[in-house]
Amino acid sequence: MVGAVSRAVMDVPGTVPAPAVEAPEARATPEPVTSTEVRQATGIVYLVGAGPGDPGLITLRGVECLHHADVVLYDYLANPALLEHASPSAELVPLGRKGSGRVYTPVEITERMLEEARSGRTVVRLKGGDPSIFGRGADETAALREAGVPFEIVPGITSGLALAAYCELPITQQDDASAVALVTGRERDDKTASCLDYDSLACFPGTLIFYMGVGRCAKWSAELLAHGRSPDTPVAIVRQCTRADQALLRCTLGTVADVVRARGVRPPALFVVGDVVDRAPDVSWFTARPLFGTRVLVPGSRATSTRLSGRLAGLGADVVVSPVLRITAPADWSAVDAAVDRVHEYDWLVFSSQTGVDHFLGRLFARGGDVRRLGRAKIAALGSTTAGRLRQWGLRADLVPEESVVDSLADRLLEHARGRWVLLVQANRGREALARALEEGGARLECVAAYESTDELVPDPEVAAALAADEIQWVAVTSGATARALARLYGDGLRRPRLASIGPVTTAALKELGYLPAAEASSHTANGLAQAILEAERESGVRAPGARHPSERSTV
Ligand code: SAH
């Protein structure tokens, strides 16, 4: 599963120079030192807690460390969406998960960390939850200390405590629990006798939270019963806590082992044992969000789809971001350079996308200029997303016609641009229809391709499999080019989910390809598209808010 990415820190162009205007530093923190700064020979290791799954639950310090990493060694429990915080040049190493491909053993992980640090690299070891809670953090730091490799530990939110918020399960509710114990449900295989004192655990005056408790559920629950805990004690099984498929299942200590077996409960899951379980509502604030349980495919890169995926994730959707177009810098900059050097001569600059803004202005800055070069030129931004990106560069658009149909778009521009010198900044395969309409309408038009957009040639296997298995309910189609690219990559797979179109141009492209969108945005923006999906879900009445989703509670 690809998690949703929604936070403002993501809203930074990835492959081009950063916007000229940056928010003032909110606070001063010590910057993670890079290996070259401290010592030549030895790097440094950051053991970073990734939090329980929701990518917003990593600490600021964790994000800073990721920014500076040369190599990121990450656990399967850490949400891969967090890797977006790493620099594009960082090496990303998955440490594997049982049952799927190469799995690093603890010894191999330590060796790899030491090897990387010794070669002078800055290493982030990204671990699910908190690195020190059932995370072998101490074993790893012991090896680092012994080897003389500097390290820092960045805490994370441990999953067992995150459930208090995301399931509204008050683990320390004063009437029912005056203490909480974090307990392992799986003791190490090499331990002959149990380290757990079940006598004490059975009469513990509070809430027990079992980690890693699925495999040996029958054992730990039987031990608690044998040591006197009542079989009626409420138990909650919480799977995938803080993730888009979070689920809470209620049972009792007497039935939990049967429930795990009968339901085929799979890790990662936590078991909360105690009376506080009864206080959790059936639907928490997290699972009540209107698109919870709905998986939406957002074509694009994380950098270009931040707004849409953020909005959808905010509504509770499980957002899968997958590129369909490849955006690259022009192979030959000469045309862009010529336009940049003469930019002050135009009456109007029309930016057709945020990517165009980044590439054109990035080039202008790279050639030693700044926004003063634009001189008297007025600026039009096609759509509010493009206008938003201009603001990041310190520029306010004079005209922001929303994308709808080419003719009305051209008309809006021509009200100002007729007889004027206009530069249209776009991709290599640009908006031919718009350019034609502007020219025919009397603008003195020049077009420049500030970036190249080529088709992604290989379908994303995870997306293809999810489409085939009906695991994607919606596809957000954000442009005609995206529609064509999606059709080419996924063909009939695209007939299973519902398609949401950003506007009439995109709808026309979809129809031409033989697909009928189930929803069309009335405002042709990321927010409008998310809203269209929301309204269609509500109208279809397939589920009332909170009903069909995977967190369906059941008392067994
Ligand atoms: N360091 C991690 C725990 C690692 S042990 C932390 O602080 O959360 C692995 C166990 O953590 C899993 O077997 C499961 O019991 C629990 N776990 C981790 N993430 C989880 C999640 N999102 N939902 C439910 N359980 C989770």
C-alpha cells in the first residue's frame, strides 16, 4: 500500500531549484550534521522513529534527519510515503518483510549500518513506531557504540499509544485503569522460560497492550486466564492503527484466540486488554471521515499531486500516488534560455502548470536572474494550483482563469492579450488547441517548452494488481494527457473503478478513449475534484458515513 502524503513539508518542488521565497525559519534546531562536516572517516547513524503509519506522525526532527540522509535503511512497518522527505540522491534500502523477497537479519542490518557509517555516510535507520519500543533499538546502538560510530535516537509515536487517539480508546481512563503495560506477545525463541510474570500481569491494575501478539495469541491469553484474569475481560484487536485501513475488532479474553483464528487476523495488530475497551466508540473521529475506506488512485508524482492527495487524505481516503507521465528538464535549454533572456519584452506570461513555473523560473534563477527580470510583464496562471506555485516564488498572478473548456479559457486570456506579445510557458507537448485559439484570436503568441513530459511506459504492478482485484474505488483524472496515459498503461483495468474528471476537457478526452467518468468537478481544481468524489460517494449512498469501511466493529 502506498500511503497518503498530505503535509505541507511535501509541498516543495523536487527536481528543480527550490522556490526563491521560503517561509521564515519557524524555530532554530540543531541541524543534523552530515558526515563530511564532523569527521571525514566516520559517518553518523540516526535511529528515527517513523511513527505508527500515518505519515503525519513522524517528528520534525525525524524529517530533518531524512532530509540529510545519504542512505535510508527502512523497516516494512515504516510508511514508505515518508521516504519523500529524503533527498532524491539518497539511497533507499528496504529491509524486507517476512514472506516477500529479501529480508535482512538483525545482524545484517547492524553490519550494513556500520559499513555505511564507516564509509562516511549519513545513515537514517527508519523504524516503525518508536525505535526503542520492541524495536531492538538498544541492540543496534550497543553495536554502534562499541564500533565508535556516533549516533542519535529520534523517538517516534509508538503504535500502542497511537491507538488511544486514533481509536479513541482511553487507555488510562481514571475509573478503569490507573496504569498501562506494554507487553510483548512474542518472546524471543531462544528464551527457555517465559520472562513474563503472568501472575502479576493477570492482576495488573490497568490496561495491557500486547505487541506482536497475533502468532501466540492462544498462549498469552490462556496464561492470563490460567492466572486468574476473567474470561469476560474486554479485548480490542486493533489492526493497521493510524493507517487508511485501520480496523478495530472487539472480543473478550476468553474468545480472542478463536477470533484471531476464525478471522485470520494478520499482523500488524495490537491487543488491548481491559475494561477501557468498552469506552471506545464504534466509529472514531478517524474512521468517521467521509472517504475512510475508499481507495483513490491519484496519477502523478508526489510533488505534483500534493494538493489533491492531501485533500483526499484529509477526507479519509487511502490515496495511492503513481506516476503516469515522466517529467524531465528539457534536453536542450536553448529555447528556454532565449525566452528567459527576453522575458521583459513580453506583455503577458502565461504559465500552464506548476511544473512549468518551477522549470522556467528555476532556469531564470540559475542564469543569475531573479523576479525583477520579469519587468512589466503581466502574469496569467492557468488554475489556482499554478497560481499557488507562483506565490511560492514571490509572484502574484494578475489573471487566474480556471481550466474548463479551451474556448472560454482563450476568451478570458484574449480579453487582455489581444494584440499583445504573449509567452505561453508549457510542456513539450503542450496545449495546441489553446495556442491555436490564442493566435487566431489575435495574440502575438510565442510558446516555450520549459519541461518535457513523456509517457511512463511500464504500468505500476501494485496499481495494476489493485485495479484487477477491485481494490481501487476511484481514479482521479487530472488532465487529458493523464487520461490518455492511464488508458495506455491500465487499459481495461480502468473500467473497474469509478473515474472522476477534473473538468470538461478531461471528460472529453476520457469519452474519446471510451470511458465515461462517474463524476466531474464543477470547480476545476484539486479541491473541486476531491469534492466531486465526495459528493458522488454520498449520492451513490453505497454507504452512510462510517458504515462500509474496514473498521466495521463486531462483538464476538
Ligand atoms: N517499534 C514499534 C513496534 C515494533 S514491534 C512501535 O513502537 O510501534 C511490531 C509490532 O508493533 C507489531 O506486531 C504490532 O503489534 C505493532 N504495530 C506496529 N505498528 C502497528 C500498527 N500501525 N497497527 C497495529 N499494530 C502495530
